[in-house]
Amino acid sequence: MADLNLKILTINLKGPSGIGKPDKRRTTFIDIVKDTKPDIILVSEPGGFKKTVTDLNKDRESGQKFITAAFTKNHAAVLVKENLIQDKKELETETERVAISKIKLKGTSKTFLVAAYHGKYTSVKKPAKVKATQELFEVLKSIASDAGNGSGTSQIKQQAPMTVLLGGDFNYNIEKDEGVLVDDIASYGYAVWPYQASERRKRLKKDFILSYPTLAGYEEVTVLLDKTTPYKCYDHDPLFASLTVHYVTDPNEEQQDPTEKSQKSRHVLCVQDCMELEEK
């Protein structure tokens, strides 16, 4: 067995009305990527996304190159570090506002279903948002259960479902007593990765990272308070998570890149706390 420390960033790239310009948000996004060095980026509202990815990959200081694993215009996108992927497949469903990719990690036996989501807008009534969330859970769970989690060479259906990583802007607080509760989410087999929102977003907590099936090992939750970084050009908290993945070396890979290995670490979810933004 071996371990891989998988770092995940989820971010809404749209700024608050009247504050921040696209170029500023693009530059800030690249700075966040350079600071956190994520392996997977789950994007909501990816306006001007093609230029954003081009600028990110041109930035020499970032030292990273990302490929777009899935994209849904105006709503969501999945970016994955190029040297992490052995294979990827974008999946299309009838579910709206979600970008889904099946990703095989290089040098490992692990395949993930990775999804970025942008929930229905604030103006949409809560029952419609809840229904959309429930449908999303069911669709991803069904895909994961059908696919299983193996190298893909055997025609025998795997008993264990594929691991799902889901993140994004749900446009309502799925943890509160409003429709879908944490207990209800657990009944679907998902786990919400807990965190404490920044001061400016504690009443507007709408961004989440979830996994299916439930992943154990949340030993510690921390919050990063970065008052020097001008994240106020975004109206959401960028979330950053670290997850240790246990895997068997893929026999189909001739040699595993040693840079892909990592020491064991705790599952940690962090918030890049934005500078104070006056709520209207």
C-alpha cells in the first residue's frame, strides 16, 4: 500500500456586484493556486474560463500545468494537474449545472468521480434547490456504483463504488434546517467536509466539499485566516482541502513518478478567509 496526498480547491470565480474586475479575479485566482498548490480545482461560475486557464498555465511561478477535465458553460468546471492524470473522461448527464469527470490517477489503482457544481440561484425557491441537490446526489451515486473502483481491466463488476469528490457553490446552506440536512445527506451515503466560514460569509455559507461514500479520518479541521490576501474580489470563500488517498500501485504503470508520493497527512479542510466585505 502507498499514500497520495490529494489537495483540492473549490472556488467561485465570479465577483460581487460592483466590486472587482475580471482581470483582478483572474490574477487573484492564479495567486491562490500558487499559494495552495492544489491537485484538483472545482470551479463554480467559470466566466472567461478559457483565458483563466491559459493565463494560469503560462504563469511560470505556479510551476503547475492544469487540464480541463470537465466543463459546463457558465456553471462549473473541473481542473486537474496534468502530471497527476493517467486517463480522464468527461461524463454528460441530464443533471444541470454540474461538470463531471472520471479520473484515473497516474501510477495508482485509484479512479475518482470528480464533480463541480453551481446550485440554482438565490432567487430560486428553496424546494427547487433541495430537489436539484437530491437529484445530483442520486446521479453521482448511481454512476459511482455502476462503475466500481478498479483498474478497469476486469469485466467483473466491482462491489465497492467509485469514490466521488463533489464541491462547489450550492447557493444555500445544506447544513442548516432547510430541506436537505446533514443527516439526510448521510442517508444518501455522502459526507459533508465540515469547516467554519469566514466572518463575512458565516450567514451566507453556501460552498461545500462532499465525498461519497463517507470517508473516515477527519482528525482535525482548521481555518486559515489570511488578511493580507485581497480575496474580497470574490463574493465566496475559496475552500481548500487535503485528503490522504491509500492505494495499490497500478501494475499497468511501468514506473511511478516519485513526485506523486506524499507522506501521510490528516484530512484537513481550510478556508482562505477573504478580507472583510461589507454585506448589502
